[in-house]
Amino acid sequence: MPQPDEHPRPNIVFIFADQLRASAVGYMGNHEVHTPALDRLAAQGVVFSSAVCGCPVCTPYRACMLTGRYPLTHGVFVNDVRLPEEELTFGELYSAAGYDTAYIGKWHLDGPQRSAFTPPGPRRHGFSYWAVGNCTHDYFHSLYYRDDPEPRYWQGYDAHAQARLACEYITQHGQRNPYCLFLSWGPPHNPYEWTPQEYLRRYPPDDIRVPPNVPQADKEALAGYYAHITALDDALGWILEAVRTSGQEDDTIVVFTSDHGDMLGSHGLWRKQWPWDDCMLVPLVVRYPAGQRPACWVDVPFNAVDLLPTLLNLCGLSIPGTVEGSNLAHLVRGQPGEAPRSALMQIISPFCESIEPEWRAVRTSRYTYARNLAGSWLLYDNLTDPYQIRNLVAGRKYAGLCSELEHELRIWLARTHDEFLPAAVYRERYGITDVDERFAVPITM
């Protein structure tokens, strides 16, 4: 009689928010924002304190994270471009390994028709359980679809409704095949004030402290952003409780992260597509009780493309040759192994809020270095200057460091086949020629 597997393949519960910067959560030192569930998760798991989003805008991040490949490989470097059907993703790889796969929430990988139905088949990239809207930020009238083209709407605040469905999926799954569940939230992306009143009341704008790198504060926006985050934290708590009470906690890998941050007025800028930490640095916690080292922080650059190979390895699955990210599972397990010296960050074709020169950058655990087409642009010592106020790029004292990081960046560009050409060249090369005056792909709602 066969013996039960003492070490079953773990489930995955992968939760990510939209536009949540690392500096806006409690465990990263923000004492204004209430995130008790996330703080508990961080205290139990492995925290990657130098996690970056690589290409800090919604659709490109999702393409990079799901495929483990860089933007110029899969060709998705602006919003509202459809991820090519031939790309291998989490869904296809885990489905082929016998996992049940599920995706709930925001997809934003099915082209410019943001309210359109994504039919079962290759455009779902291997996810079989489906409760998804392509893209909306109307959090109280949020459209989604199941397996037919009949429009549905999440009841109330969509992130809470999505979390309840995720809890139902977790609880009802029982002891069947292992599962890989993705939950993608729209908040705290603006509109900042579109959050339940009970959370807004917890953040009176007059009480909000403004970071020192914000020249002109919008306390109403900050208050709404923080309210969204606390609303998400409550939902995270429900999901963690569902994992625990269903008896799945030890053999479930829980990942919490975000697609990118939000400048929120830092350096006089808003939203994303910028190389500053407010935009680039994201929360990343990995908790796997049966397969991790004791809870700790790891200050190693961790990029979005590294998530797929790392989780495949933690699950005992092979990593296909298409994947370009690094397998960093040994950092979760606490085993010897090489760690990245830096992470590559790219904006290949700026659009919308960020019609500025194209840029490329590297971030180490200490430094940020960025270059645009005109030359070296930014250099920050994030240890001594965490708000990135003092740009050191022109200082003679730092010429050697600047040269060293420029060399590091060139290695990354060669590795990812990035010639660092003007944005128009890449748009033409990849057939992204139907753009508006903001260099954005025209969308329909």
C-alpha cells in the first residue's frame, strides 16, 4: 500500500496589490499606516527588503512576473498590450505540473479593451478558475467575468469581495490537488478616496505626516492611500485565517507583494514609471512554514522576474529555459548560494503621467543608479539618504562609484539584449504604433 507523501507539494497563495510602495506598510517602518496582518506575515516569513518591480507600470510588471522574462523578451513594455499567447506563465507551468490554478481580480494583460471578456483558452494563460476583470479602478462598481461573457459586478468594495471569494476557494479546496491561487487587487491605486468610509475615518488628513521628499503635500490623497492599504490589510487577514483554519498553513507558500509603488508627490511627481524608491521598491514577503528558514529579513535585490523561478524551485518543479529571472529559493530556505548584486530597472517607452526621457537603472541593496539617453542621471546612497534627496551623480567624490554602477548597468543591458535606444525604435520594432499623444495605447472601457 503506498505511503502518503510526507512532503506534499505546497499550495501557493500569491497576493499582490496595485501601486503599493514599500514605505507605506508598517513592517517597513511606517508607523502611520495600520497593517497588522501584513506585519504578522512579515514576522513569520522571509522579508525581502530590497525587492523592486523592474518595469514599474501595471501591464509590463504582470507580464514580467508571470513569465519570469524581461520586457524586451516578451514585448510588453507599455500598458494595455496583450501578453502573447505563446508565453509560458505561472498558470501554464503549474497546471502542467498537476496543480489546480486560479486567478481572481485584476488581469490587465488582455489588450486595450479593459472591460472585455477574456474567454477560456490561451489568453488566460493556464488559469482554469477565473473571476477576473481586465482592468478597472472603479472599486464600488467593479466588472468581472467567469467562464461566460455575462458581466458580473463585485459586491461592495471589490478588494473585499475578491478576498472573500479567495477564502471560499481556499476553504473548499480541501485535500485535492495542490493549487496555485493568484489574487490581484486594484487598490491602493488612485482614486485614493474610493475606499470604504470606515477606513477613511481612521486617517484624518490633518493628522498625516508628510515625508521630507515631498515639496507640496496632498494630505487628502495620502489619507485615502493609507485607508486603502488598511482595507487591504483586513482582507489579507481573512485570507491568512482561511489558510490556517483549513489546515493548510504549513504546506502553503503565501506571497505578498505589489506591482510597483506610487510617488505620491515625492520629488514633485506622482504615480509610477520613475526610478526612485517610492515607485520602485515594493513589499515582498514569502512565508512557507514547512520549507523556509527562521523568519528573517534578507537585504538582497529581488526583481519581479525572480518570482517565478524561485517559487517553481520551492515547489520542486523544474524551471524552463525560457525563464530569465534568478532562482532565489535558497534565500528562502537559508541555504548557501549566489545572490544577485543588483536588479535591473527599465522604462523603455514612457507614457501618460511620465512622458520623460527613457531610462535604465540598477539598484543594489544600498545604491540606486540611473541613466537616461543623455547620460548618468541619478545616484543615491539609500543607506544614508533613505528619502533620496541628495543626488550624488555629479559629485567628484562619487565618480568611481558612478563608474562602477554604470558598468553594472551595462552588464545587465547586455544580458537582457537591451540596446537602450529611443522609445520610438522599440515601439516600431514591436508593432506598438497605435499610440495617442501621451504615447499610450488607446483604450476602450
